[in-house]
Amino acid sequence: MAALGVRDKAMIDYTSSRSPKVVALSCKMVGGGSDGSLDLCGRVCITDESDNVVFHTYVKPSMPVTNYRRKMS
């Protein structure tokens, strides 16, 4: 996780009596580089089969963000 640049100390609770059988991973991408065309991960979210958030964090990209891609969000 440190390689992803996670800024907070997020933890996933595996001790729950009802562990999800299915999870979905979503990443929001931002642009880097001089023209903003380089894909950089800006946010990660994991949800279970009932759309409950299991994990959510913002990611600090390894280079400055030059395009927040708001038109695509």
C-alpha cells in the first residue's frame, strides 16, 4: 500500500461475522504529465455485493496532477 502513496492508515476489518463473498474495485484516475495524458490513480474504493463500502482511500500520485478529469467523473 505504501507504494500506492496511501495517505491515511486505512484498515480492512476481516473479523466481521459476515465477510463479503464478492467485492468490486473502483479506481478514479487523474492525469499527470505536461498534457495530463498519463494515467494516475487518485482514489480507490472497494464495495461488497450489497454496495456497502468495504474500503475507501485517496491515493497520492507519484507526480503532480495536471488534469483532474472532472468531465469523465
